[in-house]
Amino acid sequence: MTNPLFTRIFKLNIFIMALTGVAQMPIFKRYYIADIPGLGWLNDFYLTNKIHYIFGTVLLFMTLYLLTVFALGGKQYFKLTSSGMLRAVLYLIVIATGALRVVKNLHSVTFDPFTVMVIDWTHLGFAMLLGVAAMFAFFKGRKPYLEGLPGFRR
Amino acid sequence: MRDKNGISRRNFLKGLGAGSAAMLLPARDVAAAPKSGEELCTLLDLSKCIACGECVSACREVNESKFPEPKKPYPEMYPTSRVKVEDWSERRDVDDHLTPYNWLYIQSAEVDFGGQTHEINIPRRCLHCRNAPCANLCPWGAAGKQKNGIVRINEDVCLGGAKCRTVCPWHIPQRQTGVGLYLRLMPGFAGNGVMYKCDRCYNLINQGELPACIEACPEDVQTIGPRSEIVAKAHELAKKNNWFIYGEEENGGTNTIYLSPVPFELLNEVVDKGIGRPGFSAVEDSMADEEKLAYAVGIAPFAGIAAGVIKAGKFLASAGGRKND
Ligand code: SF4
Ligand code: SF4
Ligand code: SF4
């Protein structure tokens, strides 16, 4: 269903999204990370926000591609493992709230401040949960997303 | 207590005296504006300001209950070499720039223009941008823009990271250490207080009253009303008097429109600039690139679905083929 190149691009994308996402909080300067030669750009909120948008676009494309393939063709051949299901749901929540943030930043759109706060906290909270899940997977050994036919694993 | 209605009426009568219906925007119009779906906007006619400071005092008086009351000692913040305490609680009377206790101040400038020396006094505060980067880029949902155009920082939620000050083209919000939510989270490692700025007296506006600085001004420097009316009025006055406009287009458009007898480039050259002292530089729309990128974000899911349909078709065909083998 997916090939190794797709997986690699997906992982790189997630890494950049996590990095530029964390850079939206004013901590890289505080902790001297932006002082490391070559990492000064991490302290540019506008630049990192634009990079977040660009890679968010790629992520949306890849996610909707995967969902479509899975919905149309995969369902009968693959089953998500329970940990795969959990991570997929986390991803979807982070992506959906991220898309809402893009919408609210449009000139013509104003959400009320409370709604914006709920969106922001959800985006941040679930992104952090994803980070925890990734950490867990890293230390406890990777679990596959899919129970699939041989030859069609990620 | 001030008799708000009385003062409103005084302004009301003054407005009649001036003989201009659009300049006459009593409190009830303010309340009506959000219902009409339009954002509230202010017009500041700098030819009128005499730097009496009544607006500054009124702002401090009316908003005193919103000012921070930090308790010392403040928790140590790490790394101590980088994170500095910003404490204005013992310098509350500073009124020559923006602080957490002074959301409005008067900037003064002398400018030679058109063969004359002009003394211009300028009330400075948050401009309430229409697509405010301070609100858009706050990672924590503490800064927000209301539908009536008021941009506010929620003092119960703000962690004081000061990103809003960094991304604001005029660096308006100011920080007070030792108050707010960060104290209850990890005060040593994240946050540094709460950011404060003009909230356009949102509570007074909600009651249909005028912001304190507008109400208090003896010269009627400021006018408030629905944005389209204010913009029209600004253009009318600018055309009639050969004046200059600032704030209509800056940063993608703000809800604060300055009208000046001298060009803003000249004002920008002479006004004191620095921490809490904004200038009048030309400001491009901070969120313009994001606006363009949003199109790509909008198209991406559909492109993904289309690619997925093609891939699934091929996959099913090959899987079907394998079954037949
Ligand atoms: S002037 Fe600065 S603080 Fe005020 S709304 Fe605009 S970006 Fe925000
Ligand atoms: S609108 Fe209210 S908070 Fe803003 S400067 Fe005027 S008095 Fe102060
Ligand atoms: S009260 Fe009016 S005239 Fe006096 S400083 Fe403020 S804006 Fe200027």
C-alpha cells in the first residue's frame, strides 16, 4: 500500500512539523538552541510559521492520500492494529485543528477567542500526546500500524 | 464616580455644534456597531490633540482593576542568564511609554512641513489590527480578536512568553513578571508573567459606553464607530485638509486610523522610538504570506484524495489480478 520512500518522506515531514511547531513557542531562544550556529532561524516566528504551513500542506496531501487508499482499497485487505488506530486518531486531531488554525488566520475569518483557545490547546495537547506516543514506540520497540498481508507492510 | 451619561451628552451636544453627523457617534452607536456585524474603529485627529494627558489618566483610572498585582519574591526562572524579570509594579507611574500599567501615552514631535513648524501630539496604544499577528500567532490561545474588532490578551491564560510583542509590528504588549497562569505550571521553566495592552475598554463597550480615553478627551480627538463610517470620515477630512492617513492599510489594515497634517514618514523620523515607544514606519501586512499559503493548504486534501483514488484503483486491479492467478 505504501512504499519505503513514502514512509521516509512522511517521517521527515513529521520531524519538520514537530520542530517548527515547537518553534511557535518562545523557548528556542530561552534555552539557547537558536544560538547554535545554523539554528538561528528557529527563533524567527514568521519564518517557522511559514515552513509549518508548507510542510502542513504536504502532510495534508499525504494523509488524505493514505485515508483514501485505505478507505477504497485497503479496508478489505488491512486492519489497523490498536496502537496504529490510536496514533492515526491522534494525527487526525492534530491535523484537523492545524487546518482550523490556518482558517482562523485568514483575513476574512474571525473565530471568537474562546473557540480559538480550544483549538490551540487541542492542537498543542494532541501534538504532545503524539510526541509521547513516538517516545514510547522508540523505547518499547516500534509497533506496526497495520495487520496486513505479507508484502504490504509499511 | 463620573457621570458617564452626562459626559456622553456633552460630547453629543458638541457633535451637534460641529454640525457633522458622522463625527457624532454617541455611545449607543458604539453598542450598535457589533450587531451590524462591523468592526469598531477609532479615528484620531492629531491636529486637535493638545497633550493634556486626560486620556492617559482616564485609561489608568478606569482600567486599574485590570492591572497586575504581583507578589514577591518572584520564582527563579531558568536559565537565569537568559530569562529576565520584567517588573513595572514599583514604577506604575511611568507614563512616557507603554508599560503593563500604562496602556496609552502621548508621543510628541515637532515637524517642519509646508513651510510651517507643526507640533504634533499623538496618543499611542495598540492599533487593534484587523488580522492581528499577536492573536494569530499566539501559540496558547491567550490573545484573540473579537468579532467587534477588539484585540485582547486574556490575563487568566497568558503565560507571558512575549511572542505577541515580538510579532507585533509596533511591539505594543508589555510584560509583567510574577502574575498569571505560569506561576501554577512550571514557573521556573516556562512563561514569565502576563502581557498587557489596551483592550479598547471592552467592558465599557459591552455596556454601550465609550472607552475611557475617548470619553475624557476635552478636544474630541478620538471618534469611534463602525469601520466603514470611520474610514469614510477619515478620507473626507484628509481630502478637505490635505492631511495624511496612517492605520488604514498598515499591517493589512488596523482599527485605529490616525489623521495628521504632516506626513507620517516625517513623524516617524522624529518621534522617540524604543521599548514601549512605537514609531510610524510603513508596515506591510504581516500575515500576507500565510494568506497565500492557505490556498495550498486548502487544495492539498483534494489533491491527496485524487491521488489516493488513482492509487487505490491500481492496487485493486493488481490485487484482483493476483486472486485470479
Ligand atoms: S498593534 Fe500589535 S498588539 Fe495591537 S493588535 Fe496589532 S499586532 Fe496586536
Ligand atoms: S481604549 Fe481603554 S484601554 Fe485602550 S487606551 Fe483607551 S482607555 Fe486605555
Ligand atoms: S485627552 Fe485628548 S487632547 Fe488630551 S492628550 Fe488625550 S487625546 Fe490629546
